[in-house]
Amino acid sequence: MVPLLRSGGTIVVMAGLAAQTPLPVGALYTRDVSIRGFAISNASVDDLAAASRAVNWLLAQGRPVVRTAAKLGLDDAAEAHALQEGRSLRGRIVLVR
């Protein structure tokens, strides 16, 4: 992900408490990026309500538009994993029944 980040950009980290991922400090340093942590459990009821209203408004407007790189059936889940691991796609991989 770091090579795709623009200079001066921000990475938002969302992970479980047990997650342990190596951090490419050198690559981050040379791109002048910021890292922000995000935990939904720290949001207040008012913040969650405001976010809910914003998301529902966007959905009612037909947004947000999500870039879909591949749409595969559940039987092709292994292929979806291979595509994601290959990192050659730009966009989301959607699995459907």
C-alpha cells in the first residue's frame, strides 16, 4: 500500500488488538506520510449518529461510488484471494452468491 500513497498522504490504521504487522518505517519516512489510528469503539453516541446520517445521505444520493476491480462468485473465493495477494488490481474485489 505504501508505494500507492501520495507524498504527504495519510494512512488510517484499523486492526484488531492482536494484530501485529511490520511497519515499513523507511518507506513512510521518505514519503512524508502520517499514520492515524481509528477505533470505532472510541466514538461517542453523537459521533456515531452523525456518521450514520452522513452515510445514509450518501447512499440515498447513489454514492459513494466504489471502484470495483473484480466481481466473482463465492465459488471463486480462492481466485479472489490470489488476485488480492498479487496486488495487480486497483479497486475492490466483490464476492457474490
